[in-house]
Amino acid sequence: MRISSLQIFNIANGSMAKSNQELVKTQEQLSSGKRVNRPSDDPVAATKIMSLSAELASLDQFNKNIDIATNNLNMEETTLNGVNNIITRIQELAVQAGNTATLTQSEYKSIAAEVDTRLDELKNLLNSKNANGDYIFGGYKSTQPPFQGSAQNGFSYEGDEGQHYIKISSSTTIAASDSGKKIFVDVQSENHTVHTYASTSNQSDPPAQISVGQIVDQAEFDEFYPKDMVVTFNADNAISPPGKNFTITERSTGRVVLGNERFVAGQEVEVNGVSFRLSGAPVSGGAATPATRNFGADVAATFPQTFAAPNNSVRITVAGRSETLTLTGTVNNASELATMINANNSAALTALGVTVNDSGFTMPSGVDFRINGGSAVTDSAFGLNTAIGTNSVDGELATPGDRLFIDSTDKQDILTTFARFSEAMKSFDGSNEGRDALSDIVASTISNLGHAQTSVLEVTSAIGGRINTLESTTTLHLDAQLVTETVLSELRDIDYAEAATRLSTQSLILQAAQSAFIRVSQLSLVNQL
């Protein structure tokens, strides 16, 4: 069979191109150190390589997460150890303060001074930040200090109960923080106690404040528990002479516990076994505008008029409550009419809070009222449409001023425990009664410090368990990473000895093909002429 020169050239070109392609592929493998550089090199292996690479990337991210969680938990553990050291020192001072028989007022003030210093130190610890600048005990609200306030006006927790969780493996997440509310606020109190705070809607500047307070009569307060109290500042004209004054009511029922008490900044107020002080410049409330319905407001009043019971009567309704006013006798003017109404219906008027004078009916509290159930005779005497009904429309309720709250609780935050201990020692007057009261507070303080320490140690123990989990998970990740990298290397990495041998062979084949082509390409008759 005759082979044309063109065929010879095509065969040689294809052979050399294939050999060169294999040579280049081997060179690429040697330079990259990888057997599979693209999916087409080995589709099955490429799929497994992608899966193993993704697993290694996940393990790397999990290890980074573990580092973050470890740093946060180590910071929290260190802070809690500092808190525990402060609690231990205050416990020592409380035991020392329990010697009420010999310690003097000045000695108690010295102890209180150290407690105040430790209180400031404790508050700074509770507002500690981590390496990212987040407050570690603020929950999800980690951008602002979680513990605010002071011993003078009470403490508040401005964080929330959230915990930051970090994923450390495909099936495991771990808490990398703890809420300050759980550790330091929701601490079981030895006895029923109170939590005091100001309303966030108060407008005063400087703000109205309430001290942390003390339970001065536990039995009396236990009888009142679990009800709460509200301190509301009234209109200045609620007392005479006019001035700042407040009323204390039960929060749930509105029952007045202490009414229209004159405000004296810093003065001790005692109610339901609780003692506290108010300070600042509270904003007063607005006075009520009395609701009125004057005689002759609807029609002209005519006299004389004679009333005969039971047909001549009217009904007054205030806030859903109604009382019937009985009318008997003859009246010649508005003054006699008012006198007759008051004489016959004093109990009903008192129950409604309505007053009657020569001008007509008045509701001083500002609640509007309705008069109806009358007849033509009462219409004429009153000068009001009592038969079809007539309403007051000018009443306005009193507007409350600043408000402060005293909530009953069976919890006591650690800052308040410190503050009440210090306040009790500062207030000690040296009397036998004062020694007895201080002794009770010291005993309560020691118990509450024990509860606080237990809360701190429980969380510290939990942190230790989490750190152990992080360490064991890190070890598992290292083992998994080693196995995965081994399998990945077997699939992806090149065998340098085999590849070098193959490269040498492929180079020899390419050189042989080139030499053969040169010789064959010269087998032409023309070259022999």
C-alpha cells in the first residue's frame, strides 16, 4: 500500500502532539505537586477531592470558632474568679461587722468605706469587655454597659438574658457567654425583699431617684408581700401650703398606702416595713379640673318647688357606679335645694365623691358624671334636663408626675447586697435598737453573699465544662484533619519518583518520534536525485 507524504506528515504530527501533551501534563504535575489539577485529569478523584477539601475548610473554621469561644470563656472565667475574690472579702467584713456589741460608729463607717470601694470594683468587673470590645455579661445587648446605677439611687441591669452560641463542629454548638442577669441579678434572697427603680418616662433633671432601700420590719413586709408599690408625685396644690408631695399606692389595686406626703429630699420614708429615701428634682403632676354641672345650665330654674318621694328623685352615675338621690320637701332657692340634697343623701354623695353647693354639682377628682332618672319637677328645680339625662363635660383627671417603683421580690442582685450592707453600717446610730437592726442586716447579708457566691461558682464550673468540651473537640478535629489530609494526599498529590520516571520516558518517546519523522521525511525520490 502506498503512503503519501501528507499521510506521513499527519501521522507524525499527531504522534508528536500526543507525546508532547503527555509530557506537558507530567511537567505540570511535577511543578504543582498535584496529580489532579483539573476535573478532567480524574473525574472520580476530583469529586472526592472537592468533598475532602470542603471538609478541611469546615474543620479550619471550626478551629477558629473554638479559639474565639476559648478566649471568651477564659476571659469570663478570669472575671468570675475576680468577683468571687471580692465576695470572699466582703464575707470577711460581714463576719467582722457582726460583732455589734463592741464595734463603734466610726469603726462601722471604716468598714463601710471599704465595702463602697469593693462595690465600685465589683461594678467595673461586671461591666468587663472581651477582646472585641463587647460587654461579656450584657447578653445580646453587648454594646452598652449592662450594669448601671449607684448605691444612692439603685442598680439596674440594662442587658438581656441572651447567650452567644458558637458552632464548634457539624453537630455541636457551645455557649461562649453568660447573661449577667442569670449570674448576678437573679440571686436567691434569704428573705423577701424589694427592688427599687425609677420610671423610664420621668422628665426631671436632675432625675428623681430612690435609694436601694432596706427591709426594717420583715414581719410587716412579709404580710404585704408579694404586692408592689408606686411612688407618684402629685400636683403641688394637693397639700397646703403648696409644695412637692407624693402618694404611695399599691400597684395592682391603686389603694393608697401613704397619701399626699410632703417631699423632703433625702428624708427616710418608711411604709409596709420598707425604708427608703427619695432625692433629685421630681416633676410634679398636674391638678385635676373638677367636673361640674351647675343649676340652670340647661334651662332656667324655677322656685318654689315641692318634692315628694319616691317619684321626685334623680340618679347620679360616676365611672359606672350609680346612686339615687331622694328629694323631699319644699325649696325656695338654689341654696335651700343644695342644703336639702346634702341632708338627705350625704352617704350616697360621699360614696360617689360628688359635692353639692349653691352653684350645683361638682366632682373634684375630675371624673365626668351623668345625672338622669328625674322628672319635670326636678328639671324645673335643677334647671337641668334630668329626665332625659345631662352630663358634665369639663372634668379632667389629674396627671401624674414622676414615678418611682418598689417591687416585691425574692431575688436580690449582688450589687444591691453590697449597697445595703454599706448603708446599714453608715446609718448605725449606736443605740441598742440600732445594734439589733444592724445584726439582722448583717446576718441577711452573709446569707445573701453565700447565695451570690454559689451562683458565681455554678457558672464558673459550667465554664470549666465548656472549656473541656472545646479541648476534646479540638483533639477530634486534629485527628479528623490528619486522616482527611492523608486521604486527600493519596488522591491528589503526585508520586514524584513515578512522575520523574514517567517524564523521562515521555521525553525519550518524544525525541524518538521526532528523530524518526526527520528520517522518514527524507525518504523522497527527489532527495535521491
